[in-house]
Amino acid sequence: IGSGRFNSVKHTFSSIVGGDTNTASSTHTFIGGGNLNVVSGSYSVVVGGQYNSSSADYVFMGGGQYNTGSATYSSVVGGFRNVSSNQYSFIGGGQNNLSSGFNSVVAGGQFNTGSGAYSFVGGGESNRASNSRSAVVGGQSNSAGGSYSFVGGGQGNSTISSYSTISGGSTNGTGLAQYAFVGGGTLNTAFAD
């Protein structure tokens, strides 16, 4: 323990540089500073912030508040109330984001979810990438529900078929048509034959 107050190191090869009321309770852990951070997984790190938790092995927590890394090799760089809960999942920042798919990424924004394996959400608000290798770049209330599907942006767009794309616009959908494409506009749907 380098400095600070009320910090606690409870296992071997662990360090707390400073801050207040931080706890390192597993082996080979590190807390840089901040307040009320907890590292309970081995080889895990919390750089700073407040009320952050690294509860699995090999977790990285950069900072922010109330962030959680609860799966092996998961990461949260910063933000507020973000949860990275599957192996190799990643959250860059923002608030109230969830990265729960294996190897999923939520770069930022708020209330976004990456629940499909290898899924990606770039930002925006209330976007969901819920199937394998699906992606939503941004916008609001967009959903990429088909495997390998893509939504670029806009609002209220939804892909439910595999390999389908909606570039933008509002309230567009792909129905069950695989490889469907909607470039933009409003209330457009690409149906299967």
C-alpha cells in the first residue's frame, strides 16, 4: 500500500497505490487509486474511479463509477454503471451499457447492449446487437438481431434476418429476408419472396 487511507490488501503480490477504502482481495491484483474500488479476481486491475469492481480473473477496469467486470478477460475503460459480463467483452465508456456476449464490444453511448457473440455497438442510445457478429454503429433504439446483420444508424431500425443491412433512416426493417438491404428512408421493409 503506497498511501491513502482505509485501503486493504488481503492477498500476496497485490498492490494499492493510494486512494480511500479500496480492497484488493486476490493474488496479483492492482488498484491505482480512487474510492471504494474492489478487485477480487486474480491478475486484475482497477486504475481508479469510484465503486468499481473487478470480480473475475484478468479483468481491466480503467475508471469511472459503478462499473463492473465480471468475466475473465473482460474490460471497462470508464463511464458510469457499465457491465462487461462475458469472456473478452469490452466497454469503452458511456453509461448503463452492457457487453454480455462472448468477445462483444460496446464502445460508448448509453443503454446499449452487445449480447451476441462477437457483436459490436459503437454508440448512440438504446441500441442492441443481439446475434452473432451483428453490429449497430449508432443512432437510437436500433436492433441488429440477425447473425452478421448491420445497422448503421438512424432510429428504430431492426434487422432480424442473417446478413441483412439497414444503413439508416427511421423504423425500417428487413423481415425474414436474408441478405436484404435497406438504404434509408422511413417505414421501409425488405420481405422474403
